[in-house]
Amino acid sequence: MRRVVDRLVAPFAVDRRVLALAGARMADGIGNSFLIIVIPLYVTSGTVGGTAFGLGDSTIIGLILSLFGFLNSSFQPFTGRLSDRLGRRKPFILVGLAGLALTNAAYVFAETYVSLLVVRGLQGVSVAFIIPTSVALVNELATAGDRGGNMGVYNTFRLIGFGAGPAVAGAVVNLGPYALPGKVTISGFDAAFYIATITATTSYVLVTVLVSDSESTVANAGADLSIPIRDRSGTNLLDPVFTLGVASLFMATSIALFATIQPEVNARLEQGATWFGLQFAAFIIAQVTLQTPIGRACDLYGRRPFIVAGMVFLIPTTLIQGFITSSVVMFLARLFQGIAAAMVFAPSLALAGDLAGEGESGSKLAVLTMAFGYGIAAGPLSSGVLVRFGFAVPFVFGTVLAALGSILVYTQVEETLEPTAAVPVFGSD
């Protein structure tokens, strides 16, 4: 099996373990994103009973889905720091994947609102074991010369899985029930939960067989793991990793504004659900297409130029969405917003990885992954509240955040990589 992986890894120019980990995250991403579509359908199907705490279906659905993000982001700094202290990444990833597989299977027996909340909450905690340690492991298996490319490949595979799940989840539910050998029949919902369980289990097997910790991680366990807010070097006011975390929070909030206001978008553009789905997918298409080439480019030309340019490009691509009246133009705006985010994400992780000392990757990179997770949770909540004051208001809010993030990155983050080609890029020193 290792020889097969070695042949597959050659075109990507990354460590074999990075590609295996990326494939594992793609598999669990398919199953996890399945649930974003399936859980709302499950709640409204009439199958779920018990007390709803006096809340309507839409509120319960929002609570169930947001609980995952809140717990996931909240626990990441602790799991990242603990993995640094122990000098191990792989055991944490396996614990998270095992928890994800078990909780996916538990949905089959979750027939009350309380049980759904408990299962989804446990999933959030499980994934908190996976995200910071996976990114830290990618960072430690890379070098300064190829860190951006490794981060790009990892994120590309992860996003492919995240984008593929919702595309087929609804069909799996609607085509049920399914007749199995032995006159066994399972519902479309149970089939979706079993598929999610299988993908998480597949990820567990891939990591077990093909992924190992970096030797340097074990050797440097227990380093100084504090995350300062002020810049210790005295060069700038704020610590660069903390600054990148704030910028990631602002960026994620801006890009997540779109998801919650589907009825308002469709009404304004006089379009149906198909157009909205295409517009939503445009962002992911840009991410999947550009993460790897941008990651490799930042290995050649530096991290900071891409991060600054991406944050600046995020300003107009977010603002214009509040004033668009054409479905086609909205699709293009989302596509360009995805390009802006792709210019920020992999280079930011690579720059934070450059700054992380030996044995600190889990703690340092968890700042960015936690901030991004909080932003993805805050964006839909913000747009749901602000859209009542006018369609453009959420996007103006996101534009202000993007502008603040641009200023922070431009003034507080220095380049960590000596460019191999002196190409003047916007925002470079």
C-alpha cells in the first residue's frame, strides 16, 4: 500500500504522509459535510421527538449545527497545546476520527432533540482533536521551502471532501429506503449516517497505516507554548501569529455571511435554489482550484504579499455582493471572493508554521484554525441579524472586517521567507 501512495504522491511534490493525511481528511470531510444537509432534513422529517425547549425547527437546527462549530473551535487550543506537550500528533488524530465514526453511527439511534444535541456536541469535541494536530503535523513534515505547497495540497483535498458531501447527501436521503440482502431495509437517513460512519472509519485506517509523527515533534515536546498578544521582538505592536488569527476570524466571518440569507438572496435576484447552490459552490471551486498553486507560489515569492493582497481583494468582492441584482454577477463575485480567501489561507498557515518553534506547531496553528472556526460560526449569525436592516448591511459589515484585517496584516506581519525571485507583489516589503 505504501508503494501505491509513493506513486500517487510524486505529482504533488509533498511528503507521502502529508498526502495520506490529506486523503484521510477528504474522506472524513465527505461524511461530516453530509450531516450539514442531512440533519436539517432529519429534524423536519417527523422522526425526531421529545422536548424542543419551546423552539421552532429552524432554531433547533441552527442550535444543533452551531454547537458543533462552537465546541470544535473552543477545544482546539487545548488539544493543540496538549499534543505539543506530549510531542505526539497521530494519537490525537486517531482519537478524533474514532470519536467521529462512533458519533456518526450514533445518529441512527438519536431520535430526540436532546440526543441530537449531545451527539453533535461530541462530534465537535472529536473534530477538535483532528484539526489542529493535522495542520501541525503537515507543518512539521514540511520545510521552509515547501511549507506553502504542503498546506495547499492538504487544504485542497480537505475542501474537495467538504464540497462533495452536500452534493450527494440529499439524493442519498431522497432515494431511500434501501433494501439490503436478508430482507433488511434501511431508511435514507440511516443510509446517510452509515456512509458518514464508513468515511470516518476509512480515514482512521488511512492514518493508522500511512501516517506517522515527525521525529522532531517527539524530540521537542514541552517547549514554551504560550501565545502572546504583544510582539515580543518589539518590531510591531501585536504578535504576528495573534494578528493572523484575528485576520482569519475577520476573513471567515466575511465569507460565511452568504450561507444564512438564502431566502433574501433568491428574492433579490429573482432566482431559485439551483442558482444559489451554484453561487455557494463557486467559492469552494475557487478554493479547490487555487489552494495548491498559491501555496507553492508563496514558497517562491514569500507569504506576506499573498496574505495582504488576498485580504485587500476580499474588500471589494465582499462589498459588491450587497448591491448585485444579477445571478451571474453574484456567481462571479463569490468566485472572486474564493480567490481572495485562497490567497490568504494557505500562506497564513505557512507563515505561522515558519514562526512556530520546534514542538510548538499545535499551539501556534490552533490560533488560526480556532479563529477561522469561530468566524465560520459568527458569519451566519451576523448576517441573519443584520439583514433585517437592509440587504446590503451584512456585506458592508463584512467589508469593514476585511478592511480592518488588511490593515492589521499590512502593519503587524513581517515576511518570514527569503524570496527566491525578486518579483514586486502588492504588499511586499
